[in-house]
Amino acid sequence: MKLSAFNFSFCTVKFFLGISLLFLFAIDGLTQSNSTFKKVKAIPEKYQVLPLGEVKPGGWLKEQIQENLNGFTGHLDSLAPDLILNDDIYGKNRLSKKVKSKDVGALGVAGDWQVQFLWWNSETQSNWRDGYIRSAILANDSKHLQKIENYVQHILATQDADGYLGIYDQELRYHFDNENGELWSKASLLRGLLAWYDYKKDKKILTAIERAAQDVMKHYPIHQSHPFYSTNPNVGGVTHGLTITDVFESLYRITGKQAYRDYCLFLYEDFSLQNLNEDAQYTKLTNESILLNGHSVHTYEHLRSLAAAYFASGSEDLKKAVDQFLTKIDWATTASGAAVGDEWIGGRKADATNRGYEYCSLHELMHSYLDLFVKSGVPHFAERAEKIFLNPAQGARYPNGTAITYLKSDNSYALTGGLNGDSSDKHQTRFRYSPVHKEAAVCCVPNAGRIAPYYVQHMWLKGKNSLVNALLGPSEVKTQINGKSVTVISDTQYPSTYDFKFTVTTTQNNFQLKIRKPQGITKISVSEKYTEEDGFIVISKNWTGTQTVEITFIPEVVKHEDGNHETYFTYGGTVLALPIASVETKTKTYAIKGFYDFNHTPENLVVYEYAGEAVVQVDNTLRFKTVLFNPFSKQKEGVELIPMGKTLLRQVTFKKAVQ
């Protein structure tokens, strides 16, 4: 079944049942190519991402972003000043051959291996600032916005006359045959500067970003260089650098310059042809016998780079690689929507109890799914992104925004350093709450500050003649459709409730308002005439003045079985969990009031089993009663389930009881 480049649709109901069937759209007029990386015909993206600030959070989302600013996102520079403030790695402390060591925040044995990671502070600083910049803009926090203005002016002042923005001096830059952070330090830096450009609309910022990008293209000329060549196949900074495709795609969207998009194809091609231990290389993806094995955050962020290459080329081979990549990620995905990787995926499939996932990976996989939705318009990608944000991401964030867990598992029975209380590795501290996690690496806390702003920016997108509510929740969008100003306010407490009031303000404007229907919905009530199209409620009309649309989705509890044949339950977009009462113990107190490292131990751990009983909603709330089997007492017991995003310790999946 062919689908046009502008009108994607579902093939069959089976489309939803296996992620291997996702992305099975073809492009009219697309011809087969014998060359995997040959540019056949570039594919237009289905939707347009709006500039940061055109979509604003409301309700609990706005409160959470402000909490993060009051918490780890707004204070990380003070909590880890040695990594963020004291090391001017893009300026006076650029790396040279004379630099043999650097404090990067992780504990380890001294040795030459440490030199490989001298770029780490650029990641810590720039990923943190990316989330910090976006959060301050969305919260409209004047104190933080002024700090960011000062920072941006400092960074722009470090740009060399030839356009170079980066962390290396003249002697080192672009001359590597082993580990380096050349592209990675730029990717993380420029993503934040692009957000600031969205906000300020200052052409000087865009010019600086373009000059930096063109400097990369000059020194790594397309089809005449090998930016990912390394004599060592284990090079984290080099392969992180593939995410610079985020920057080139953003520049293509802003400027329309096809050269930026073509460069994404070149980058993925060179990445695939080098001897690297990375899952996302083309030949590994297309080998069905090879499970995902690498560092999880690399793997899941590289999905975006592959998608960028596919859309830049139209290559049928790359489309198949995307399909296969998604299938492999599905094997690694837990009940909550998180894909496992307690640092490494390791060729093992998902397990709710025995496998963890990084907060870094939660953000990167969510971002990759959002990017796929923008490109394809297939709502399953938006559903997957929303599931990650509402469930494992919320469930790994401390409720007041002062800490996160670096690693967490769906079934989280203890948070004391090791997985579910395992103390066999005295150096494992990632399964606990901290505002920094400096002893491991200051990477997950910065990414925890990025996830909500990226989610908010993708809540509303523009189509050819449509405004699309892709991710549900309290929000406001102000943009232009048909050359006229349009404002839509989504008044809802979703996912706490499934009632929505959309207030639309514009003047004589005929366009479609498209609202994505959540999963698990049995009934719908809409105050306007509507149609359903590919998973969306579509209202087409001539809008004028201020008009309202009220929608109520009615979900039901749905029983599922994970890959290990354990049972779990969802209610709409929410994964349900049995909360486990716990005792909090502070293990470190920071100089800044209110910040701690702390453990959680269960008060009385019982790992319940599924007894075949129904799950029943309590009084139209997000509380659900059921009966589970207690293997200690050998009795069935009444329990209450709640959203896993509101839990600290919890049980999400339940093996079948043997009574």
C-alpha cells in the first residue's frame, strides 16, 4: 500500500501491534537504489516544529519546570562549580596537547584512559545549559534569563575568526585518529544556542551558529573526509558526536538550505562505514540476529541521526534500517515505555526487575520518537514519547525537583545504590536519588533538565493547514496559520483527568485543529462536529473570534503482558503501579539548603503476584483497587494501584501466581 509524501496513514490494525511494522510508509515516485547511501529523493517532513516559546506549558507542567529551576536545573552550576563554572573549556581552558588530566566529576582509577574523557565537562556544561536555557524561557524567569544572556555573550566571544566554536586549540582541532569530543562538544553547545536564538530572534546568534556549522563542513568536507575514523572502536565522545545531526537539521528547518540536510546523510554514512562498537551502524541494524548491545544513550540518540539520513536521501535501504532499529528497540522496551540500558544494553532484552535504564536514555529516546513523529506523522511515535515522559521520567524524578535517580527499573524495590538493593558492587551508586550524581557522571541530571522543555516544545506542531496537539497536557500555543495569528489554550489536568477545553482565538481562519486521541480510549465526547483520522480528532472549520471546543476521552483499564509474561496495567496514557512504602535516609548534605543524596529502603517488601482479579477505578480518580496474591502469607490481599509516575518505590509487573 503506497502512501504519499504528504498523507501518511495507517496500513492495518496490525500496524499498532508490532513496532517492526511502523514506518512502513513509502514515497510516491521513490525509486530503488543499489547504493544504500545514495540520495534518491529527499522526503518532506510531515509537520513543522514551532520555535521554542511559541508553545508554553500550563498547569502542572509549568509548575514542574519552575520546580526544576528552583531545584537541580537551576542550581547545578552551584552544586558542581568545578565542572561547570571553573572549567572554561570552550574559552581560556580549551584542550591542548599539554593537558593530560582534568576533573570531570567521575571517580576512577588514574591512568591514560582518563585522557580519553577530557571532553566530559563540555557535555556536562552544554547539556545542562540546553535544559536550563529552555526551562528559563518557558518559565519566563527574569533572574535566570539574565544569567543566560551573560553566558551566551561569553560563548559568542570565544568564537574564532574562522567560525570555530569548540573545546580544542589550533594544534588539536579536527586532527584525530582516536577518542575526541570535537563534534559532540559542538552538538551539545549549539543545541542550547539554537534555543536562545528561537527566543531572542537575534540574527547575530544564528550567524554565529551557521559559521560554526560551516567550519565543521569545511574541515570535514562531504565525501572527502572521515570524521568518525578511529583506530580504537570504543570511542564515546566520537560517536556521541553523530548527534550534531540535530544541529544541521535545525539549521535546515530554519534556513531551508539543503546542504545542511545533505550533510546529515554524509555523517551517518561515514559513521556506518567506520570500525566502531555502535548499534546504529547500518550493517548491524540490518542483521536481525544482532541485538542492541552498546551504551544505551548512544544507541537511542542515534535513531534520530539515522532518520535524518533516511529523510535526506529517500533511500529504501535506510527506511528498512529504521524499521529494523525500531524492532530492536522494542525488544529492549519495558512495560513503562523505557528502553533498558543500565549504562549498557548488553544484548539483553527488557526485564522489569533485573534491568535498569538511564535518565539520559529516557530523554534521548523520547526525543528520537518525537523527531520520528515530526517526520512521519505516525501517532504511535507521539504516544511512545508521551508514555516515556509521563511514566518512567516522572517516576525517576523526586517530586519536588531536587533530585533524580541516575538509573531506575520499572520494579523498583530499593534505591540504595545497586539495582534493587544489590550491594555486591561497592562502586555502584546510580540507583539512588541525587541532585548531581558526581561520583558516576554529571550527565543524567543535565538531561533531566532537558526532558520537560523538549516535551513542551513538541506538544503543538503545524501541518500544511493544521494545528496539531501531538502531546496532551495543559499548554498554550501562539503561532501563525494562513498568515494570521492563532492562539489555542488547552485547559486540562491530563493525565490526572481526561477532560479538555480548547479555547481558539483567531480571525476568519479556515484550518484543521487536530487532537491526538490517547491510547486505551473507549468513548469520546466532542462539543463540535469532528472526524477521526489516523488516531486524531479532527475539527475542520472557519474559526473566528474566540471559540471553545470541549473534549472528554473516556479510558478504561487495560491488562497487558510484557516480554517475560508478567502482567501490568494501563489507564489511558498512564502505567499503573503498586506503591511500596519506604524510609528515606540522607547520605550527603550539600552546602545549598534543601539538596541531598538519599536512599530509599522498603518498609516491608512484598513482591505480589497476579491473581487474575480485575482492576477497578475508585470514584473516578487515579486510584485503582485490585486483589493480588501475597506469596509469603499465601493469601489474596486487596491493594491499591496508582500512576507509576507518582511513585518512589513500586511494583509495575506481576508474575502469575501459583497457588
